[in-house]
Amino acid sequence: MLLDEPQVRRWTKQEYYQAAELGWFAGQRVELVDGEVIEMAPQKDAHAFAVRLAASALQRVFGPDFTVLVQMPLNLGPGSEPEPDVAVVKGSLREVREHPTSAELVVEVADSSLGYDRQRKAELYSRSGVPEYWIGNLLDKQIEAYRPTASGGAAAYGRPQIVRAGETIRPLAPAATPVAADELLP
């Protein structure tokens, strides 16, 4: 007799919403990534402060034709609805009425989640066509900017550009202006 190996059962977005409505995740910070419900660590003070800094700086850098979302869902397909720390999306505040299906820039602030953000989140955002992904690395006090490889396409990001205190980075979006790492990190 041939036995099948156990398989992971993936959640759909509809099942995820239903479970939330039933209170299954009450009191928990969770997000849906590739059909898996991921429990996120509690935010420490430095993490929360860095999220606020990034949101404020990026709103200034991108201007009124873009909306900066803080820990709000991105609709990245039937099995993924991550809630990045910061996402910059096209459109004014009044124009962005549903969960966006992409972003010009996604920022995750990382301390305990650094490995996860570098691997799983980077793969998800790249595969979903997000043109630029930054990690506010609190452990090393730097910004890691992930961008598509020179070969084009959104299959994978290249090696990150590292931006440290005293340095600036310009987002890829044409309307954006440069931003200093000091404005993004505590």
C-alpha cells in the first residue's frame, strides 16, 4: 500500500476573512502569505517608531498623488494579503478605496523578523510585481533596498543596495525625491 505524504492545506482569502469574522484571530496580529496564516511578533518601541518615521518621510518624498499605507493589507492574489509596515501606492487618499493589488514601494521594518523579511517577504513582493522593496534593518541600522535585477522582469530582486546613516536613496518611482536613511531609522 502506497501512502501519500501529508500536505499543507492552504487558506484562501475568503476562508481567512471568515475565520477572522468568527474571532479565530482575536487579539493576534496575523497576515495571509502564500495561503498560510502567519502570526507576527509584537511591536517593540523602536519598530513602531521606525514605522512612523518611514511613513512620514515617504509621504513627503512621494507627495499628494500617492497614498502611504501603514500596516494595511495589499491584495497580492488569492492566497496572499500581507500587511507591510509601509506601502506607497498610486492615487490620492480618496482614490485608494480598496486593498491595492500592488505598490510603488513596500517597506518592512525588521528586528526579530529580519530573516523572514529578507527571504519570504522579498520573494512574495518580487513575485507580485512590487518594483521596489526596502527593509528598515534595525539590527544593523541600515536600509536594504531590493530592486529588480538588470535582466528585467519581476522574477527576483538583485542584491540589496545598503544605505546607512548620512546617506540618501532615491525611490525608483519617477515622482519621488531622495530620502535620507536618517529620516527612516530611529
